[in-house]
Amino acid sequence: MPKLSALLIVFNERKHLPEAIDTVAFADEIIVVDSYSTDGTFEFLQNDRRVQVFQKKFEDYASQRNYALSLVSNRWVLFLDADERIPDMLRKEIEHTLTLQQPKAAYFFYRQFMFCGKPLRFSGLQSDKIYRLFQKDKATYIPSKLVHENLEVNGESGILKHKLLHYFYDDYDTYKGKMIAYGRLKGKELFLKGKRYFVLKHYLKPLYKFLTHYIIRLGILDGKKGWIISKLNALSVVVRYKELKRLRSAAPE
């Protein structure tokens, strides 16, 4: 079977790392890029002989992932977040995919979102899929996408059948902090693209985001969980346009 490199980029993920590393232990090498964590993440990784750990100051997600890609020694790459887990059936499907005579250049994984350890059924996340397995020489992360980074694939893509588990929500404050950070990066991304700030967008886009997740994508059926997720997704959009406004105001004419 072709050799596989597992990659993670992390910051202050000490709590998640033991299970995260275990879930990719079937890979031939595990490379982790740490953004100078302060919670013992780096020290933990240094003591795990299965792992090669590097440190790089965080600038944005795309550059961090592309740096991690530059470190791998194998053609096949499995990229995972520290809060994601690979169930046994998905692991077997990954291993089978690597043995195909004519594999695709990259593969999407569907994700099952876990809210405080329990499945989240709706809230706009039920059809989520993301690139996680690909051939290194046929894919790269688009530098202009600073957050929710996009993989540019040179070739055909496939979709694996079994779902990846995503433990994306541990507590309110942690998730709120993530959404605020995403919003700021997205605002910077819009600024670098030359987008202008409009007051109407600042107020209407968050409302649209909330209604999309809570009503159209059935977050209401997730009860309190759906309300929280929809609200914090809308907050991220508020922060996005607040950051765009700040950057536009500070920029020279």
C-alpha cells in the first residue's frame, strides 16, 4: 500500500491531541505544525515518538497548511484537525482508497458534527464535506483564502462514504472565540481582495446568516444547540464586516 502522511496544524490543543494522534496512528508518518502553543501542546508532541513536530508563527490557515505540506515525504496526505476523529470504518475506506489502481487526485470527507459529545443533526452542517485526503503533487491550498481555506486540486475528486467525526464544540466561550477569530481573518481576506465596506451588508449579512442556519437549514430542529450555532455563525459575520471597516478606515487613500 502506498505510504501515507498525516498532517495537523495546532494551537493550544493539548486536550484534544492524545485522541487526535491516536486516530491517525495508522499513517506512516505524522507531522504536526504548532503555532507556539502556551498550554503544553508542543511539549506533549515532543514526547510522542510517533510525531514529528515543528513550530511556525500563525499568519493564516492557508499558509500554515501549505507549510505543513512542504514537510511531508509521502505522496498521499491525510489532513486532520485536532478536534476530528477517524472511525474504524473510515480508516478502512482510506486504506482501501490508497490501493486503487486509478485513484482520484483528492477526496472529500463528509463530517458528523459533535456538539458537547453528541451529534448535531441540522443547523446547516448536515451536508458539510471537506477535502481531507489527497495526492501532494496534485493539490495546494489557495493563499488568498485566509480562513475556511480552499484546496485547489489538479485532477478529479471523489467522496468517501464513511463520515469523519468533528468534535467542533466543547463549550460556548471556546467556540465563540474561534468564530471571532475566523471573522477577523475573513475581514482581512475581503480587505486584501479590495472589497469595500457597506453599512447594509454589515447588518443584513449577519441576519441572513442566522436565518439560513436556524430556519432554512433547520437549526431550529436542533433546539438550543441550533440557536447557539446559528447565533455564533452570525456573530462571525458581524466581526468580519467590523474588521473590514477598521482596515478600510486605516488604509491610506
